[in-house]
Amino acid sequence: MTEPSVESGDGRDPESVSRFVERFAAQLVEAGVPRMPARVFAALLSSDTGTLTSAELGELLRISPAAVSGAVRYLSQVHLVSREREPGSRRERYRVHSDQWYEALTSREAVIKRWEEALREGIASLGSDTPAGRRLADTLEFFEFIEKDVAGVMERWRRHRAQALDRD
């Protein structure tokens, strides 16, 4: 089966592309991403345009429209894909962006801030001098450290990406 978005004559072997999609999806699953969203993300990532419709994803991955819908819902929530309407149509296309990792990590910063606040409340409730309170304080300190480091990494990435784009 050929990928719907691959132009003929591009020299890619559809079976090789399919093997990549399944191998990369398996790596994502090992990292904790649910199986179907991992497969859909890998398929979108490997398409030339970075966009596919639900029907194209279903055909490519041999999955149901409901499976595509659930996978896209998950991927949208974690900011790895977006939905777009085709002009003049009711069909939606799903897009993976070149900055999807940046967006996903940036959205995690807000989650970490909420965790930090919950941990502060937990420490206040449990008492900072109790074993549980000390454990929560240690966890809070870890998240505060990670948050600062992620912010620095993201700033360095923006500069690196801008320089890389200037070279192209």
C-alpha cells in the first residue's frame, strides 16, 4: 500500500516507509505514548506535507475512523498535532508542525507549574517536617530545577533554530 500523500516518482519504497512508521511508533509506545496516537503521529511525521486526512490515515495505517479520531484527540491535547479544515470542505486535515516538540515541551511547563502548586499545598497540609512532607519538598525542588532548565534549553533551541534557518 502506498502512502496517500506521497507523490509518485519520489523514489521512496512504501514498505520501507511503513516499517519506519511502525518502528518509530514502537519507540514512542516504549516511552509511554499510547499505541494508536504513536502510529498516527509517526505517519504524519513521515508524510511529505506533514498533513493527512482521517481517511488517508485510516487507509495508511489500516485503522478505523474512530481509532483515528481518538488518536488525534490525544495528540491535539499534548500539542503534537493540530486540526485544519480543508477550504470549501467539511473534511479536516491533521498537521504535524516542524516545531511540535517545542510546543509540546512548552505546554508541559504549565503542567509542571500546576504540579508545583499542588506540591506546595501538600507540604503545607502534611507538614514540612514529616517524612511525607520532606518527600513532597524534594519532589517540588526537582520540578523547580527542571522548570528552570527547560526554560534555558528552550531559549537555546530558539537561538539555534534561528541560526540554522539563516544558514538554509
